[in-house]
Amino acid sequence: MERALRLAVALVLAAAMVGAAGRLRAARQKPYDVEVVPTAAAVRWLSLGHALTGANLYWLRTVQYIGEPRAEERGWEKLFPLVNLVTDLDPGHGYAYQVAGIVLSAAGRIDESNGILEKGTRNVKNRYILPYLRAFNAFYHEGDWDTAGRWAEIAARTPGAPAHVSQNVLAYYVKGQRAEAALEFLENAYREAEDDETRKTLDGQIKQAKLERDAGKVDEAAKRYTERNGRWPPTLHTLVAEGYIDAIPPDPYGGKLVLGKDGRVTSSVHAYRLAPPPTASELTDPRLGPALQHVKPASPP
């Protein structure tokens, strides 16, 4: 008797939701919205224990909510509760985490985007894109290179992650002034690699990490020399002679470290360096575009 009553209630509620949504769309009084988001426990009870059925129903409503042409006018207040409900009912729904993480991030709801992406990373172990998107939020919206590096590292360790993700680990950690952490990760990944192509890719990234670490230290010494003497050091040997560094580090690419044309130290046989973190003056320069405004200046050494 109770089972029949619960089924009848569920059918009535479902019919009411569909009817109300239809009338709302027909009237076009306001953009498509969701009046109430129930708890996962309530949906489980109404669906007679068939949680996936409830998850599918509310995922359909979520898709309608996201696809509303006037969504920006309506706002995004219900998206996190909807996807949180869907993924409580179906924790393995990887695409729900991914879509919601992207949409919430684009809408500027960064804390909610982070929350749903972190939940997805915990529940779906084989979807590298979730921690990868979390890393994107950290560096792009929050200017937190260190956190970006940690989440990119989780993404890179996920089975099936493309090789370029480890390059992001290197870039984020270097910008967060943690080249040593990037190097440790890459060397561990190299030891764990099972094929020559992966090892070849990682070997190149390890050399880049060593260059960033060692050349970065010489960059700082050259900066101190310039601040004290009012001119750039004529050679790197000047830094050694005047006690700014103990020795010129070896070049991981087999050449030698030299002063580059851009004023940064680089390899004589491999000119590429990762871009440095933006300075405080760059952050306030309107010509650099809105993306850079989210990035914090690097802390002084």
C-alpha cells in the first residue's frame, strides 16, 4: 500500500513539474527556471529507491536550465544545487561535473565551480579533465599558481591523461616559483613511465624544469646586481666574481648558460624559457587585457 502511494505521489509530482514547465515556456513570462531543488533523500524516497531514475530526470532539467536562451538574464543560482543533486544520486556522472564546472566558471561562480570539480575528482577517478579544469580556475580566476600546479599534477597522474598535461604542471609550478616541485613530479613520472615515447616527452620537460630552476636563480642574482650597480652585469662570470652566485650552473641541454636578448638567462643551445609571472605594474596595465588582471604578482624571493 505504501509503495503504491509513493508511486502515485511521484507520478503526480512529475506530471505537475512537466505541466508547469510547459506553461512557463508557453507564456514566456520569464526564462526557464527551477522553482525548488529537492534533497537527494527526498528524490530517493519518491523514486522508490531508483536513484538513477531520479538522477536522469534532474539531469534533463539541468540541461534545460543550462540551455535556456535567456540564462544570463535569469542567473545561475540553481545550477550548483541541481548538479549537486544529480551527482549525489549518480556519483559517477562524470559529464555532469564537467559541464557544470565549465558553465559555473564562465558565469564567475568560481567557488561553486571549484566545489563541483573537486567532488567530481573524488568520485570519478579516471576523468583527468576535472582536476585539469580545477587547475584552470586556480591560475586564471584566482591567480594561485601553486594550487594550479597541484591540481594539474593530479590531472597528469590520471590514467589516460594526454602528455601535454605534465607541461602544464611545469608551467604552473614555475610561475608559482616552485620549479623544484615541478622537477620532482617530472622525475617521478619518468621513473613510472612504461613506454619510450612518454619517457622522451618527460625527458624534455625535465631539462626545461632544470633550466627554469637554475636560470631563475641566476636571473635573481643578475637583478640584485642591477639594483646595486645601476646596469646589467656584462657577463655571468661577473656575478661569480663579485659573490652574487657561487658558480654558473651547468646547462641541462649541453650548452652553457648565457644572458639572453630579453635580459633573462637561457641556454646557448635552447633559447626557450617559460614566461615569468607578471609584475605588479603589468597587472594594472589595461592594455594587457582582463585575463591578466586575475593573476597575482610573484612574491619577492
